[in-house]
Amino acid sequence: MIIYRAPIRIEIMSIIHKQSPSETKSNIQGPSHSKTVSRIQNRTSAKSEVTLTVPHKFPSKTVSKHKKSNKTIIHILYWNPPGYFLHPEDVSRRSCMVGNCELTFNKEMIKKADAVIFNAQSPTKLPKKEFGQVWVFFTLEPADYTGRQIERWERMINWTWTYRRDSDIFKPYVGFKQRKAPIQEKMLHEKLSKKMRDITWMVSHCQTTGKRELYAKNLKKFSSVDIFGACGSQGCPRFSKACDKLLETYRYYLAFENCLCRDYATEKIFNTMEYFIVPIVYGGYNSSVYFPPKSIIDTKEFPQASDLNKKLKSIASDLEEYREYYQWRDYYDIGHPYHDTWCDLCSKLHNQHKYRRLYDNIANWWKGHSSKSGQFCRTG
């Protein structure tokens, strides 16, 4: 993960999750074993469980120091993979420092599997858990859109694999990587010279739990906001060259998440940056953790849309100030600096004794407690 601190030359940090003493005492076996973890605490703010280091470069494929000499074959069964998922052979062929992991979708392999992955978005009946198996909870969707079936997965899940930073296997949507050289001034000048319009938004999900539509509606009272798609009055063929050229003429884009869930920062923000537009973000994540300084404008700093409007007009009226929102591009490109999370899973499975744990109530870990103060997603 990248942590941004310096205002000019930004430091790059790598977050490596380490197990706490209480976690290492838990057991990786099924619910029949007596030594289980009674409570999985929130690790997002626990300093004892997150170590920050400053590497000379991003880790390549894995943070593990083990070499690919382990001859033990780990069998991984994906019980209910999503339709978009890779072919099992694509995963098995990946070059990991700790390799020899084979993935299958064949449910008949349940007794032989060392690990079983369950997609939380797809309702499924859980099989019988074999002694010693690692069961993995996987999802990239927000908690608001996770079905109630996970409420029946008590004392069954060993590891979590999500976009949340306190997951056992952390899988963010996108990130940043270091640039080898500063961005060309001529190219930046050409991009900025096209900025003739104010704000745009392409959206087809009109009613959301995060109430982003209400903030956008209030902003339209003060600013010019062109809304394309099912929720707007204007049309633009998605993924067309004409639409791409149109996007490049806007100064700002409403990169609003549909849910205000912890750490839920999706690719829509990074896609916006590809068009050299300054994203205006609305989400439940801590933007200072995910983005370089002055690369986005966060609505959290402007509870009132009228205040945001004043800020946007002030920036747009001063070209030099607007250009400051592109200085980060001298140091970073949009990309994925993280090691392959499949390699992370494979490495952990070869070293299970270091990562033993069992979640008493995976629904509470994912969605929070029933009380409003304990929930990890909030309404707008």
C-alpha cells in the first residue's frame, strides 16, 4: 500500500499484515476444535498489527522471502467462482516465488483440497469441512450488497480476501506505481488546454445506499454538472472514441461510490484519472491513504455542496492552482504496485502454521454489528 506524507517528494510505504499473538494461538481447523478465535478485532487502526516499511522499490510478486523450491503441491478449490473469473490454469501457471499451487473448480475435489474459496456474492450451500482445510471468504463487492447467506458461515471461515485493508489477503482495486521520469510538460499542456467544461458524471445506478445522488443534486444547484447515462439527460456511447474525447474536455468528474463502506475505493476513480480529469470523490474510505496529495478533491471536506462549488470555481479560475492537481503525475502512474494476491494466498498456504485463525462470526466482521455505531457501511 502507498502512504502519502511528503508534500513534494512522496514516500512510498508497503503495508505488510502480521498476525498478532492472539491470532497465532487460534486454530486453522474446523469448528470441532476447541481453540478458536472468539473475536476478530478490527485491525485497520491497530498499530501492533500493521507494520510500515519503506522499500527501495515496490515488492515484485510477493512479500514472502521463501524461494520457489517448495515441492509440496497445494490444492485450491474455488467452490462458487464468479462468472468473470479466470480459467484455473491461468492461476496455476503464475510465476510466484512460492509456487506449486493448483486451482480447480471441480467440487469433487473437496476432500483433497487444502483450501476452499467461497465467493460471498453467490449464494451457495456449504460442503462438509474436511479436517485441516483453510476456508477463504472472498468478495470485492461492498457489504451492503452481500447476501444474508454469510450469516450461516459461523466458525467456518479461516481467512478473508477482500478490498478491506484489515483482510488476511488484501486486494485493492487499483493503485499507483512509480514513474521512471516526470511527465512531459508539452503533453500536460495539451491535455489541460482542452479543459473547456466544468463537471461531468456518467452514471446508471440512480438510487444508492450511500445517497450520492443527493449530494450531486445539491451540487447541480450551484454548478454546471453534465450527467450522462440512465440517470442523466445526456447521452454518450460508452467506451467510444467520441465519448473519450468528450470526457477530456471536463475539469472535474464525480467519482462517487454507490456505498459508503470502509476501504471501498473502486476503479472508477482511477479510470477518471486516465482522462486527465480531477476526480471529486465521495466514499467511505480514507482518501489520504489511497491517493497522492492534490490528486483528488474529497467531498468529506465540503459537507455543504455550496462550499464545494466555491472551491471548484476558485481552482478553475486560476490555471496554476489547477495545474497543482497534476503535479503528482511527475512521480506516479496509475497502476498496480501490489504483488499478485494469488501468490500471496499460495505463500500463506505453504506456511499455514504462521496464519492460523478462525472467524467466530464472519458476518459481523464483514458487515459490522447490528447497532448503527458498529456498522462498516453508512448511509449518506
